Amino acid sequence: MLYIDPEECIDCDACEVERPVDAIFYEEDVPEAWKEFVLLNREMAATCPPIFDWKEPFARRDANS
Ligand code: SF4
């Protein structure tokens, strides 16, 4: 699981266009059904170590699988 630190995010939009699925939204655009995850993301981002090194991306799942 990856969390985005809302205090560090500069809303550059780079991750939103690269997302493999609809997993990242601007906070104001989060669908109503997923709004509870906004607070969870904030809480978990504060407890997880930041990633500073480039990593191989996970393989993308087939949209039909
Ligand atoms: S890439 Fe995504 S998480 Fe990182 S600063 Fe830009 S919008 Fe925020």
C-alpha cells in the first residue's frame, strides 16, 4: 500500500496521469464512497517511511482479470 502525504504533495498531477487504476484523486474529487480513505491516507502517511529511491513499477494488472 502506498500513501500520499498530503502535507508534502504539491498537486503537480504527475501521479494521477500515471495511475494504473482510478486509485488517486485530488482530495476534493474523491468519490463519496471512498471519502473515509482520505483520513486513513493522512494518518498512515504520517506513520510510513518516505520513499526516496526509484523503484521498478509493479506489473500492471489486465483490466479484465
Ligand atoms: S506526483 Fe502526485 S503525490 Fe507527488 S506531488 Fe505530484 S500530485 Fe502529489
